[in-house]
Amino acid sequence: MLLDLTLILLALPVLAASGYLLLLTLLSGQKPAPPRVPPRLKFDIIIPAHNEEAGIARTVGNLSRLDWPEQLRRILVVADNCTDATAERAREAGATVLVRHNQELRGKGYALQLAFDKSLEEGFADAVVVVDADTEVTPNLLHAFALRLEAGAHAVQAHYGVLNPEASWRTQLMAVSMALFHKVRSLGRERLGVSCGLRGNGMCFTHAIIRRVPHEAFSIVEDLEYGIRLGQAGERVHYAWEAEALGEMVSGEKASRSQRRRWEGGRMAMLRQHGLPLLAEGLGKRDRILVDLAMDLLVLPLTWVVLGALALAGASVALSLARGHLAWSAWAAAFAVTSLVLYVMRGWWVSGMGLRGLLALARAPFYVGWKLWLLTTRPEEKKGEWVRTTRETPKT
């Protein structure tokens, strides 16, 4: 009995994570697109860019075709520490360009700070929108944002998905993964009335909120950092599920390795810095937004949760066989494994990847092994600096 109880106690983090993911899965039912509002608000659409001459015109062109009156929107490209013709290509495509050179303060966070300050100073817009330089958005993006802003929201996140799922099995698996993290979890959190979190691409902020909570987030995961600061200021990020920002994902191992190190390394740094203190703050204030932000941080990447659940399952089965009857820890393992299977299958379903997605999921064990290998090496990038991922799709 003592060994059984010990197994359950050791597995509490896995059980808590599995329960949290199961709750969000159950709350992630699709919602119909809300009605549109008449165009009234003005938007500055900001594209932070570093050496993006090959594709910046495509992104500007896509944003120029948004279903929103031209007189109510501007496109601002921040050519940050570029050594190519990003600024020239952006101007030719019709964007207003801000050129920034600072070899000491480098990275997306600093580019956004410059653009936000410029937008506030000029006073043209009511809100700013952030779109990455390798992204295509759906035409209804500003309608989705305007609906939430006019209802009182100050921060909104569109669905962030994959532009090139056909590129390789990696991008197919990424499409399922982002449907899990950016759709299943976001829809669930939206229904709970908490912050859906920021994803770095397809974000919108009112001028009022960036005055009250300045964008002073400069880490590799500046979106996560700023989302936490908004939560601490009492603001939640609303989820615009009917609009999409589709970013290009890498298909090769080398580029994927660099990207994954940056993302997960930055997230782990935020977890260590904010996870438990944020949970304590949320519980102390009885603030469900802060508690949920803490839970979102404290839930480790799915790889680790799955490995923990499998370890619990293996140990509980061995204990049950040794004792000749089903151990209580086996029930806990069954709960964790079932919750994770439901979560993953829900992500596959909403990703729309069909059979291709299932075949990509079959490669997940190899992907898990690859991620474990990444732990043996350290990222080379300095905190918050631009590290441009090699683009792999043709630009037009």
C-alpha cells in the first residue's frame, strides 16, 4: 500500500497536467463565427522583420487585401538590424517602413517597442496588430479583432496555425501540435473566461492597454512574457477563433532544431521565473486569470507529460502483477493516459489534417527521441536576439 501511495504522490504533477488538459479538451467545442461589426476602428498592422527581403512583399500584399477599409488601416514594417533589402522591398509593396539599427538591443521585442511607441506618438490608430514576416492571415482578421475591442477587450489573439503543412512530416506534426496548443487550449480557456495567452503572431492590443502596460518584453518568448504582465495588470487575452494567422514552419531537421531550442528554452526560463510565484499570487488574490496563466506555464511540454504518464503506467502495471491485484496507481495511470489520448486526438481532429495527421502522429516517438537528444546540447543564441529561421517555401 505504501509503494502504491508513493507512486501516486510522485505522479501528482503528471495527474494535474493531464486533468488540466482534459478539462480544456472538454471545453474546446467549436464555436460559430460571431457577427461582424461595422468598420469604425483604426489599426496599425506591424510586421517586425529581420532580413526578410525574399518574402516581405508577399506578407505586405496579403495584409493589403484585408477586408477592412484602406483608410482605417496602415501597414508598418520594422526593418530591424537588416543587412539586406527588406526595407526597400517593403516600401515597394506599399508599407510604411521604420528602420532600426542597434547592435546592443536586438530582437523582436525591441522592434515591437519602437513600432508601438511610433503608433502611440502619431495617434492614427486605435489599436496595433502584430503579424510575423512569414505569415498569411485570413481576410476577416480585423473584423474579428474589432468585434472584441468594441465589446471591451484590450488584447486579442487570433488562431496561429501552419501555412505549409504539406512541406514534410515535421510540418504536418506541427500542424497538429499547434492545433492542440493554439486552438484546443485557447478555446477551452476562452470558455473559462480566462486569458487564452499570446502566441507572438496574430496579436492585437489597444492603444489604451499599451499605454497602461508598456510592451517592455525582450526575451526570446516576448509574447509569453507580455501575456503574463497583462494578466498581472488584470487584463485577459481574448481568443478570436474565427480568424487565422498562418506562419511558415521549417521542415528540415537543422532549422527545426534551432527553432525548437529557442521556443522551449525561452518557455522553460519563463516557467522558472514566473511559474510558482504566479500561482501563489493567483491563489492569494483568488484571481482565476493568474491561476490559469500559472497552470499554462507549469504544464510541461506534452513530451514530458506523456513520458511521465507512461512511466506511471509501467510502474503501476508491474506493481499490480507483483501483488496479484489492480493497484490504485493503475487507475491513476489510466486516467492520465486516457486524458492525454483524448487531448491529442482532439487536436488532430480540429487540425483538419485527416489521415496525413495520423501518419505524422505515428512518427511522434521519433520526434520525442529527437527532443530528448536536444537536451544534451545548449542553444547558441543570446537571449532575445534575432535568429532568422531559413525560409523554405517559394516567394512570389
